[in-house]
Amino acid sequence: MTTIHSSQLGFFTAHAPFNRMEREHLLWMLEHMQLGYYAHGEVIVSPEQGIVERFLVIKQGMVQGEQNVADASEADAWLELAEGECFPLGALLAHRPVASVYRADKDTFCYELPVADFHTLLGLSAPFRDFCTRRIANLLEHSKQVIQTQYTQSGAEQQSLTSPLSGIIRRAPVTCAPQTSVREVMKQMHELRIGSMVAVDESGHPLGILTLPDVLERIALPQIDLDQPVIGVMTTQLTALPPQACAYEAALLMAKHGFRHVLVVDNERLTGLVSEKDLFALQRVGLRQIGSTIRHARQPEELQQAAGDIRSMAHNMMAQGVAPEQLTQFISTFNDLLTARVVELEFKNSGLLGTPLHTGLCWMALGSEGRFEQTLNTDQDNAIIFDMPQDMDADQMRAILLPVAKRINETLALCGFPQCKGEIMASNPKWCLSLTEWKRTFSGWISGGSPEALLHASIFFDFRALYGAQHLAEELRQWLARVASDNSRFLHMMAENALQNRPPLGVVREFVVGKDNTLDLKLNGITPFVDAARIFSLAAGVTQTNTIQRLRLSASKMNLHVSEIDAWINALLFIQILRLRHHDEASARGLHDDALDNLIKPEKLNELDRRILKEAFRQARKLQARLALEYHL
Amino acid sequence: MLARLTRWFGSKPQLTPEQQLRLAAWQALPHALPDEPVAATRCVVVDVETTGLNLMQDRLISIGAVAMVNGKIALGDSFYAVLQQQSASEKGNILLHGIGATAQLEGVPPVEALLAFLDYLGNSPLVAFHVAFDETMIKRAFRNYLGFSFKHPWLDLAYVMPGLNPPLAQKYRALDDWIGHFGISIDTRHNALADALATAQLFQVAHAQACQKNITNMAGLRDLEKAQRWVSRVS
């Protein structure tokens, strides 16, 4: 037993996963380690060295992982490892050569463990094994866990909306054969005091469901023959989720469609039934209830109330650590419902409901709403496309539609969506156009390319139908996909414009902060991803508006690597988490939603978050490099 | 004073037959070849703590050493011993190296500590920063406790580093200057083992720099050291 350890233990106990390992295992590891030195620029591990022979921990210095690309000029550092970090775990676990070149970015010392000892240690130490095998998503994962534990402490042992349905199902579902008589089924439901019955075939595959409200509506009121097979009165359009799905997904389904029950189906077999009541315990406000309130609201006040409920629900979900993509999806779903109801009500109040002016109109969401990326403080960005009846011209249409649109914008403002300062709203005559006029407007932007046109394109080209005549928006989308992908000059200018907004990292990879030492997570963090995804999707003819989907779907046509896309998406999601957390903290301090900003002070973040954020910004930088390469900028 | 005089001029220390065998075994080891590349040999980087900086009067308290094997520091191949003292050193000195009075009095009997050090050392060449100090202290301890003259090849980084980095030679003198320049962190300075480790890291830097100049073995590094000794005398 040597004595080198005492002076080295301090280093290891300051870094994960070593800080969680037992001292005995740590000493064993140290006993088998070497310390290597690598001068600035020296290769530490490379694919040419063959199957990796050692596990490395950076004692001091900096290591860069470079993607192994054929063209050296494209070799962009994609990974930066600092003191206390371990590599190359994937290759060690898989007994293969590394895929990237790891190079010392400054004079660097690494602790090194021979591969055989590394595997022995995996067997000895559970925390070490856990860390190494889960490492791939670990940094992001860790951050997420930290956020969740922060919140679950306040939520006690309460199950959260992120628990899987399998954990929520209380008992095996009560089922019957489809040929059972209505009478028999009603008798059983009464005796067992259950609210629903599912009919299944011999293999357990669900065929239909009957719920108590159906009994009144379909059996008692029409006074049907009680001896007929129950399947005849059941709902056979069934909505099912797998047991791994989250409670929140079931809640969202119920809210969207007004169901009270969602079937849980595993491999075509019914394994359980989740009712609204089961989910109710998980949430302070019933999701379906909000949905139902919105759908049946008659007065703006009711919608205002519902808007308030949506917000408190979103805060609640944020507090439970719901992932950002789910949260923004949640917010978008409900805001859509709400907006649709507002539009419908105002058309009704104007006496236009059901007229060609109403049926031939499409209310569009633009900007972040169009991308399904709304957070709690988003102002309105909307527009109208209308179909032109034969006996009217566009100006006549506008004369009738604009006052209605104005009231819609005002009602939405009352519901907490501030009117757009740039007047990008349907009540603006410029943005209430026929399909032909829209195409003309878009064409003008695409061929013109003035700064104003580019700015407009960045908002309007994220449009999607929210209410009404969807086919108009779809036709416009198809047309745009065709026209934009053919116009490389326009895409080139969009790219040039997007590259004006650089991620806030300096040359020495420190954050570049503005006044008050702050960074704008939206402008500097999210926007580079959103802008690049828009350009890729336009170039690739992808018709989706959501940034993540745009990136994924553009990948093959743009020759982007799946791993590259994944890294960008993870980076984007991480920034989004930080942003939502920032909003949540501000709300907890009593700030109103309209006062929420996106400014954070990097020095206030913990070290891990700071490092991941840097890595996320580096991914943004890399994405921009890809854009620059594509458009020769 | 009398004790020290008797130790200096008195009779040879008494070793047990077993201890004599261990000493003889070490003395019989073949010499290391100075032409072997450092990248393929074992070197031992050493640092000592003493009761003070006076070469004539002060005593050895502890020895710390780490081995650099094939260019890498082998953490499992290290050595540390506190030599048992007849009386603890002064308070100011204790604050410097952090070995308390109890630890000093409870250390390993000097003969055992020194023999263990020889076992550990084998025939590997020694490396230190300011060899004159470490060598003198170690040599005297060997003469006093084992009664033999410790002759071993040393390399002095205090000359090698300026030789490899002429622009820095004027500015940097102490170990702290050099490890600071290369960003080598050290958690407990003036602990013989921690200092030896930092010195070993400096040796790794020196080795990498020397390889750039096609100096790859101990012989070459010693030539560099000699040349620098000469330069610093005449300049």
C-alpha cells in the first residue's frame, strides 16, 4: 500500500462520479492509475490507435474531441472536456477504437486507468458503473434530475404528471365479451360500482367502451332493447396509450377530445383504464375540465378564467419538472383551443357563423405559436387567409372581416396574450389576405430580400392553421415549400441574416455577456437554432413548423448526420429548460407573466449548468458553421 | 551537539544481519543505462522535508517519491516515509511541512525508512528540483544511519528547465515559479509526496520539451543540465 492517495483524493472527491464512490474503490483505482502529460496540440487518443486501452480523467487542462472528417477544414471541435471529466467512455464500454480525435487543447495532465482495470472497477463500484453506462445523456439528464428534485421536495410524495401510466392504473380493467347483453353489462356496472365497461375479444384486444353518461344518452333516453349485444351501443373509436406513456399525455388527450377515459394497451392487449378521476389527484386543475370550459365558453370572462387556469397548470407542470417539449406542447394545445373558441365566438357574435365568410376563413398562428414553442409570455402573432367568394373582392372581404379580427385580438389580449407591438395581427389589413394575395406578398419577400422582408419571412414563414379552413394554409405551405427551395439567393440572404446573431461565446469559450452581465437565452440561445432550422426546412421543402421536427426532417436532404441533429436538439432543449426554469423562478418571486424576461446571469448558474450551457452554445455555433458552409458565407 | 558529534565521528551504526543483506542486495544492483530512452525506463522523482534549510545542521524528516515509468507517473508506484525523530522540530517548521510533533516522534525508525527507500528506488535514476539540497540531506542520513556513502545518478530540474526554456531562465528560480508557469496544481505544497508529484509533472513537461529537441535519454538531459550549470556560472 502506497501513500500517494491522500494528496490525490481531494481532487477525486470533488468530481462526479468519484465523489459517490466508496473510498476503498477509489483507493484501488488510484493505485492502478498513471498520470500522463500531453503538450498543447498533442493527440491523446485517436481512431488510428485501435481499440482504446485506457480510461482517462482530466486532472488539469482541457481536451477537445474532434469529429473525424475527411476534410480537415471541416474539422470543428464538437466536444470540450475540462478538469474532472472522463473519456472516452463509449469506446471503452464497446471495446472499440474512438470515433474522434481527442487532443490536448492546452498543456494537460490526465489520470489514466488501463482498460482491464477499468472493467474491474465497473464490477467493483456501482456508482462508477452507473455513471459510465448512463453517461451519454448524463450531463443533460443530471441537470434535469436536479431541477426535478428541487421541485419534488415541495410536492411531497405526490405522483407527478410525468409518472408512467403503468404506475397509475389501480386495478385490472373490468371487461365483457362484445356479445354480452346490454342488460347484463348495466347490471355488472351497477353491482361493481364502476363507471365504464370495455368489451374485449378472446385475445384481450379492446373493441369498445361504454361509460355511464352513454347509458343515459344511448340506452335510457332512446329506450332501446336491453337484450341486444352491448357492442352495438359502445364507442368503438377507441383512444389508447401504451403503459410507458406519461400521465400528462393521457391528460392532454382527454382535454383535447373531451374523453373521460383512456385505455392502456400493451401489445394490442388491454391492461388498464385511466380515468380522469385517476389523473385528478395528480393535478390541481383538471386538464379536461379546462378543455371543456374552453369549448363551451360563451363569454370572454369564462375564457379569461380558463386562460388563468392554463397558466397555473403550466406553472404546476413546470414545477413538476415536465420536459420543455412537453410543456410547450401543452401550452400550445390549450392556447390553440382557447384561440379557436375566441375566433368562433366572435364570428357568432357578428352573425357571420356558418356563412361563406366564416367557412372560407383560416385563422393562422405565426412565430413561436406557429412553431408550437410558446412559453408563458408570448404576445400575439396571427393572420387570416380567406377564400374569395365569387361575387366579392378582397377589399370588400376585409371591410367585413377586419372589425371581427379586431375584436378577436382584443379578446385574446384580455385573456393574457398582449397585442403584438409590431402590429403582426389579423386585424392589420396587411395581414388579412386572400390566398392569392398571400402568395404575392411572400413572392415579394423572396425575390426582394430587403431587411424588412427577411424579418417578416422569419415570422410569417412559421405559419400554421389554427382554426377554420385548414386547406388554405396547407396550400400556401405547399406552394411556399416549392418556391422557397428553388430560390437559393433568398435562402442565402436568410442565412446571412441568421448569422448576424452569434451565440454568446468568446474566442476563449467564455460567455460574452451584455450589460448587467446578462445573456438573453431567447435571442442568443434559442433563436440561432430556430433560424437555422427554418432555413434548412425551406431549402429541403419540409412543411413542418416546429424547430425540432424541422431539424429532424431536413436531415437527410441536407446531408446532416443524425448524431449531429441530436446534439443540436439536446442543446436547444437544454437552453429551453434553463429558460423555463428562469421563468418559473421569476413567477415564484411574484412576477407576472408579462414581466418575464429571458435574461440570465451565467455566474449565477451552478458549475454544471454553466458548462452544459457553454456546450449548448457551442452546438449553436456549430449549427451556424454548417449553415455558413451550405451557403458559402 | 554532543549527540550529533558522536553520530558524525562515532562508530559505524549497527545493522541487523537482515538489514545488512538488504543493503548489500541494493548495492549489488547493476547500474541503469543512461542511454535508454526515458520513455522506456523508470525514473524516481524525489522530494524531502527537513527541520530547516541549513545543510549542515538540519535533519531529514520525510522522503516522498513517485516513479515515472515509460513517461507516465505511476501513482501506485510511489513512496512516502516520515523518519522517527529524537525530538520534534520547531513550531514554525512544523507549520511549513505540516508533519506534527507526534507524527515526527512516531515515524518509522530511520534505518528501516532508508532501507525501504532503497528497495523502492532500485537502480532507477533520481530526479529532483535543486538536487544539491535533497542529495545532501539524503546522503547525510545514509551516512549516519546506514554508514555508507550513497552514490547515485541524479538529474536536476532546476538546471534542466532553464536550459529548455532560455527566455524564462532569468525570471524563474523556484519550483513554484515553474509549476505555476505550466499550470501544475498542487494541493498540499511542502508535503514531500505532493511536491514530488508536482516535480514529476514538471519532469514530464521537461521530457516532452526535450524530445522536441531530440534529447530522449538521461545522458542527453544530464548534458543539458551541465551546460546550463556552466551558463549560470558565467552569466
